[in-house]
Amino acid sequence: MIIVNLIYQFFIVLFREIGNFSLFILETFKWTFRRPFRKKLFVEQMEKIGIETLPVALITSAFIGMIFIVQLYYSLKEFSLESVCPGSLGLSLIRELAPVLAGLVMAGRVGAAITAEIGTMKVTDQIDALSILGVNPIQYLSVPRLVTTALAMLGIVILANFVGLYGGYFVGSFVLNLNPRSFISDALKDLVMKDFFASTLKGFIFGIIIALVGCWKGFNVRGGSKGVGKATMESVVTAMILILGADYVLNLVIW
């Protein structure tokens, strides 16, 4: 009986959270297209979210390309199929590795930062002060972070695709003695525009997920500074799980 009650309570809390999150999403999208559009806030968030995260995402992508080409090479060498390494790298990186890993990096860095920033404002009553001043907190805090995170992820994924390819090219050509003249062309030959479109679409959607989860957790912080730390951890974990779930659904839909 106790176990049944615990399961019941778990699902009650789960469905309540899903409902509250859904209402928050609707409210955020509603305010996204309403005036005033605070351009200064968008520029500030683009610098924090996009430019400052770019080096970390690109370094991660470069190392992923380097590591993956090594794994491919030694796995395929047993079957004398080293020549297909560049093509396999291109398909895997563009379709899956670059957008997903960039999303996870952004969730860890940007999602945590968004939750901590808004959560601190929540526990210090700054959000209530905005409401008193007649400023909608969702429009002022959530909308700029939503738009800039989605656009930043789109751009980061495009760059991560090519940085990952050139990371694989460097190791493949100068360490594993693969043909440097045809490496990039071999990596791209099996790719079509649909693959690049899908990759950037994934990045855009992952950015939306990261921003919405980060803002939602920040707005619902309770318990002072301890609550901010807990919400930040929950934000990162939730965003990562939703990114992987969204990636699975997108793969089913696109391919």
C-alpha cells in the first residue's frame, strides 16, 4: 500500500510539473511576439550565451572529430575499410554528434547560468520588483534568453560541424596517414542538404529547450541560495534528458 501511494504521489507531482511547464512555455511564446522589443537585452544575452560559449563548443567539437576518426580508423582497419572513414565521420558528425554534443555543452553552461541568474533574482525579490514596476518578468527575462539561445545554438552547430570535420581531417591526414587531398570531399560526398538542414534544426530546437527549462527552473526557485543550487542542477539534468528525447523524436521524423 505504501509503494502504491508513493507511485501515486510521484505521478501527481510529475503531471503537475508537466502542466506548469506547458503553461510557462505558452506564456513565453505569447510574450515573444509582443512589444516592446528590448534590443539591448537581446544583444547582451547574445554576447553571454553565444559568443562566450562558442569557444567551448568548438573545442569540444574539434576533439570529438579527432577522437571519432581514431575510433573509426582502428575499427575499420581490421576489415581493410580505412577509405570509408571520412564518409562515416561526415555522416555521424553532421547528423548526430555535432548538434547533440553542442546541445549538451550548452545545457551544462548556458542552462545552468540562466537558472542561477533568474533564481537569484527570484530569491532576492527582484522579479517581484519588476512586476511592481509594470514590467512583465517573462517578457523581460525569458524572451531574450529564449531567442538568443535558439539563434546561438543554430550558429554554433553550423560552425561545430565544420570544426569537427577539420579536427578529424587533421588527425586522419597527419596522424593516421589517410589521403589529405580527398578527405574533406570524401567526408561530404554522402551528405545532402537535408542532413545540414536537420543538423541546424536540431540545434535550434535544442536551444529552445535549454532556454525554456533554464528560465522555468529559475522562476520556480524556492529555499534561498540552497534552492538556487538545487534548481541549477535540476535544470541541467532536465535539459539534457529532453535534448536526448527530442533528438530521438527528430531522428524518427526526419529519417
